[in-house]
Amino acid sequence: MRRPTGALWGHRDFMKLWTGQTISEFGSQVSGLAIPLLAAITLNATPFQFAALNVLQFLPFVLFALPAGVWVDRLRRRSILIVGDASRAVLLALIPLLWALGVLEMWHLLVLSFVIGTFTVFFDVAYQSYLPALIEREHLVDGNSKLQLTVSVSQVAGPSIAGALVGAVTAPYAILADALSYVFSTVFMVSMRHRETPPKHDEANPRPKMWPQVKEGLNWVVRHPWLRSIAACTGTSNFFSSVIFSIFALYMVRTLGLSPLQIGFVFGVSSAGSIVGALVANRMTKRLGVGRTILWTIATGSVAGFCYPLAPESFPMPLLMLGGAMFGFGAVAYNITQVSLRQAITPERLQGRMNAAMRWIVWGTIPLGTLLGGALATWFGLRTTIWVGAIGQVFGVVPIAVGSVRKVREMPEPVDQPTPAQAELEGGLLEPQPLVGPAAADL
């Protein structure tokens, strides 16, 4: 067997980052199963408490994403990553410790979930913002592909490993595996040699206020034609896919009559499609170009939604598996490419705020879509709700299809960085300059 070749395989710091992320992703699969089981079975959570657990895990992204972007741009991002992983290791370790002492209650789990989610917000924003400083811009798609491949593989293999571990040592002690995974990730990041240049501020304004910097990040996303199209596309797609997946399992059980084994197989095929998307995204961008890869992958994921309501009750598995594979492939390849483009075109000083603003916009539609899905299913039925979500997902393609981002051929360089004084005069940023050359050429 030959050693893999490529620029990033010889990049020691990226390999440490990737290795640490791989370990923590598999650990997160354990907590993703063990914490709900601990709440539902061991702590006898009420339906309201169980719902509150899910809300508190997601709420920090709505509350703290925008401020997190400001702090990520003010501080060294590697330090934020280290603190984020180390803190989550300690907080997760408290759960089995409290259980062993016989004092663990549901309110402990709720509070810890919220605090862990808060550290996750800062980690995720810093993580996406750190990569462009760690590797060259021409390797961003390859780097994001490798990182996303880990996520996809962990989603396939992780649940079975987590289930076996929970069965062997019980849910509270299985969470220790996730705590240890964060310890390993911290060790790998501490050992990285790459050191960032401390962010510089204008002498006239050494301590900028929070809101003007939040506004600058939001304006950068909203006023940049490419980022605006990506935000509109992703937000719309997330909204209508949430309509589908809020009741998808219920639809497969009550309307299609599938068994738990069959449902697990459908989701497994979707994860397999995600792995393929992560493996081929880099090749697609080189062959089709960045813009057309974004267009065709989001179109593939959107069309996949029609397979679900079209699945016949007599023999639904083939269409469900086809839809899952197409959705997994399209969503992952789209995310890898559009995230890489976002990182490539954004000035270094705005990376954290750009990623925070994008996440706040496109994730803010998820709870709204989930609520609409539940309401439509109650009023009009499960299959009708799936149809609404499937039709709505097609509209997510429109911002990319009609926008200029589809014309991007190669990963461009960022525009000139606006100074804080210039940004303030322009309401938060300078107008993005039009690109020339191959990056703006149509295929």
C-alpha cells in the first residue's frame, strides 16, 4: 500500500487538526445517543423536559452566534478551539461524576447542555474561521472535504458504536468516551506549531464596540452578492427540509408502515451518500468549476425530496433509499464547496463574523420549519406535509440559479480588506469589488 499523496497529507498541523476532529466526532456520536437515553430512561424526563433538552442544546446558536463571531475575530482562534474542547471535556465529565455520587438530576442535564452548547458555538465559529489561516486557499475544498468526510463516516459507524457502548457500561458512563475524545482533540491542537498573528486594531479605536462589529459581519454577508445568494439558498433549503424531517420518521412509521430496521437502513443509505459527496467534492469543483458545483449539488439535494412523497405504500424502500442517497450526496458536496468559497473570498479580519452571521441566518430557519412541519401534519396529514417540504426545497435553488455565484470558476482571492474607519463610513464594509479573470468566467 502506498502512502496517500497530496499537499494536505504532508501538512502536519492540518493532520493534527483533522485527527483531533475525527476522534471528537466519533465521541460526539456517543453523547448524541447517551444523553437523550439518560434523560428519557434513567432520569424519567417528562415530555416537556425532553423537549427543553433539545431546545437548550440549540438555543446558544441563536443567542450567541453573532457575538461569538466578534470574539473570534478579536482573539487567536486556535486558543478558542483549545478552550472550547477542554471546557466541553470537563463539563461532560461532570455528568458521570454526578451520577456516581447519586445526585444527578434533570436540571443538571439541562444546564450542562446549555453551557456545552455555548462552548460549541464559539468552537464551531472559530473552527471554520481558522482553516483559511492554516492552509492555502487553493486547498480549502480538499481540507473541508476531509473534515466533512470524518463527519459523514462518524454518522454511519458512530451510532452502532455508541449503542454498543451504552449497552455495555450504561448511558452515564458512556458519556465519558465523549469527554475523553475532547481531551485527545485538545492535546492535538496544543501540539500544533502554527501560530496566528494577533489581530490588529486602529490606534484611534483600540477597543471597538460589539454592535458595530456585529453589524459589519452581517453587512458583509447581506451585501456581498455571492454570500447573499448562498445565505438565501441555504436558509430556504434548511427551512423546507426541516418541514420534511420534523415528521419524516413518523411518516415512515404510520403512513408507509416501515419497521425500525428499515428506517435505520434508509438513514444509513443517506449517510453513505454523504460519504460519496465528501469524497468527490474536490474533483467536481476542479472539473465543473466552483459555481456550477454549488448549483448542481444543491439541485440534486432539492430534487431528492420528491422521492419521499412519491414512495408507494406497497413498496416504498427503493424511492426512500434513492432520495436519501441523493440528499446526502447533494447536501454534503454543496456544503463543502460553498463553505470553501465563503472562506476564500472573506478578508481574514472578517472570517469569524462572516461564519457567525451565516450560521445565525441559515440555522435560524430550522426551528421555524420544524414548527410549520408539525402544524401542517396536524392539519393536513403527513404525506401532504412531505409534499410541501419537497416543493419548497426547489425554491432554494433559485438564488444560486439566477445569481452571479454560479459563474465562479476557480477559488478567488479575497477582496481588499476595509479598515474599521472605512467600514464605518460605508455602514459596515466596503462594497465588494467585482472579480476579473478566470474566477468570474462562465463555463
